[in-house]
Amino acid sequence: MNRIISLLSVTVVLAIFSCNQGSGNKTENKSSTDSTSVTGGGQENVQDNESQKDVVKVAASSKDFTTLVGALKQAYLVTSLSNAGPFTVFAPTNEAFNKLPVGTLDGLMKDDKKDDLRNILQYHVALGGLKSADFKDGQVLGMANGDNVTIHVKDGKITLNNSAQITATIQASNGIIYAIDGVLLPPPAK
């Protein structure tokens, strides 16, 4: 009986040792293959090729939102928008950013303007998954930066603050993206 218990103990110790060795190798392999991924441990680093993509991954996979994705990275908002949400994101296309006065975007992408950039980007995000069918003319939405956007609905077209029109709707795992043809600028600070 003691001999069986000793044999089982040795077997358990060997099994634990071999499992630890196997997982150590997996960690080494993982870190060597992930050298190009975004640093940090946030939700944006979860690798899942089967589930629906979150708003950031949807935007990053489109050639129409490269400027927006670069701005989100510069403003450190990737992790926030990769979380569970739900979010409603009014996403300016590259063409929308190109409509800004020359030098505006370049100026906002500088390190000393991160707070201004973050404020503008948060002015494009509302909490909750708002469906376009629920938008009403004159409806006011509270945005993530604390300011408000006014929705206008006329002849089936939806505009924000009478300046940017929704051109497409894209469902994501953690919310809805509305592509817009203009960049929303928050009201001046009071």
C-alpha cells in the first residue's frame, strides 16, 4: 500500500513538473511571436479571430478609418473603446479629416495636444448602443467628453450638429459605428 502511494506521489510530481515546463515554453513562444502587438494588457490585445470585432478592430480593418485609428492611438483611447461598451461611435472617415483646415490634424497629433485630441475624439462617442431607427429630429445626445450633440433627421438623412451626415452603419461586438462625413468639434470651453 505504501509503495502504491509513493509511486502515485512520484507520478503526480512528474506530471506537475512536465505541465509547468510545457506552459513555460508556450509563454516564450507567445512573447516572441507577439513582438508587433500593441503593448499593454488591455482588451485590445485579446486575439480572437472567430467572434465579431469590437469598434476599434472594425475601424482598424477598414482603409476608410486609418486617420481615426491613428488619432485613437495617439490619444490613448484604444483600450477604452475595446472594452465591453456598448458604445455609439460617430466615426469620421479619412475624407472627413481631410476637410479640416490644413495643419489642424497635424497640430492635434502632437504630444502636447493629446488632451485636445482626446476631447475631440470623446465628442464622437456616446455610451450605449443607439440604433439609427431610434434617432429623432432635435434629439440631444450626451457624449463621452461631457458635451452634447444634436441629432437632425430630415428626408431619411441623419446629421449631427447640422454639420456631419451619417453615411454608413457598421455593427461591432461592443456597439455601433456610424461613419460620418465630417469631424465634430466640441463647443468652446466656458
